[in-house]
Amino acid sequence: MKKAVVLLSGGMDSVTLLAIAKQQGYHCHALSFRYGQRHSSELIAAERIAIQSEVDHKIIDLDLSRFGGSALTDENIDVPITPSEGIPLTYVPARNMVFLSIALAWAEVLAAKHLFIGVNAVDYSGYPDCRPEFIRAFEATANLATKAGVTGEAFEVCTPLINLSKADIINKGHELGVDYAQTVTCYQADPEGKACRVCDACLLRIKGFEVAGHIDTTRYR
């Protein structure tokens, strides 16, 4: 069976991503990160979903809060609750570059040629590392920087959500039986995983359910 490493945050996009990879026949190895984010509710969700999905799951400790520079990793920066121009304060410097690099290392050990990441270039917050240009550049780098890549075993970075709206993602998830009540997307969820309803991630999620025409099963506080 073909193998894949799937980046699994525990949010709605990454859980839909995992369901898609499984539907496509991949033997999935899920990878999450404890990177100094504001809360652990999303990781708890990722662990629960990995168990329910019966996939191998690893959590890597990588404390990006030692650098700060983001509302998600720096307690001195408040999570914004109003839209802002340009790249928002919730951008974590080079996060997807770091996560994909570690996923690549595990994939090479597993002899897995496919990396799945739930980046989205439609309903997203302006993060530079969610763009198709970045994905293409990383894939090229992966095949230059690894033993597998230079010996003809090319890697592919798979981004099935990249051109979908949030509503499209929700519709796809419902088609695949994803239980979104089990996911945590909020930037400032409480210890029980209940969402704030006002951060950018919550607003995109709420709008997605409205447009998709599905009941929002998110647990709000």
C-alpha cells in the first residue's frame, strides 16, 4: 500500500485532509506538533481523531514560543479579533516550512513518497506559506535535499484543499463522514476545546458552515 505522512493539527482542514488521504488509498502516518501554541486543545483533538481513524500518529515537541513573533506563540501579542490588512499577527514565522521539513525526514525513513498538508489559498488568512508557489518550491527543494530525491524516488507534496473554499472543505468532509464537532480550529480555545467565536479562524469556520448549508456543530463557549 502506498504510504503518506499527513500533517494533522486537529483542526477542521487537517482532519478533512486525513479523510481524503485515506479515501485515496494511502496508508497514513499522521504528524502533529507541540510547538508552543497557546493551547493544547487542538493536539488533544488530533490524538483523538488519529485513534478513531486507526492511523500511526506522532507528536513532535518543537518550542517556537522561544522565538515568539506570533499571536499564537507569544503571550505578549494578543490574538486579533478584528480583520487586519496584510499578513496577520497569527502568522507563525516559517511554520509550514519547519513542519514540512520534519514531515519530509519521517517520510524518507518510512519510504513514503507523499506528504499531505492542508494549506488553502482561497479562504485563508494571508499566510505566505499557504500559497501554491511555496508548495512547488518546497517540493523541488525536497527532491534536491534528500537521498531518496537524488536517487530517483521523488517526493510529492499533496494539497487537495488548496483551491477549495471553506464551504467546499466542509461539504467534502461531510461526504467522507468527518465529525467536525471533534475538531478544534479556534486560535484561543479553552481547555475543553470550546471555541471563542470571534477570532479569524472561528469567523472563517462559521462562514463556511453558513455557505455550505450544514449545521455548525462546533462547540462554542
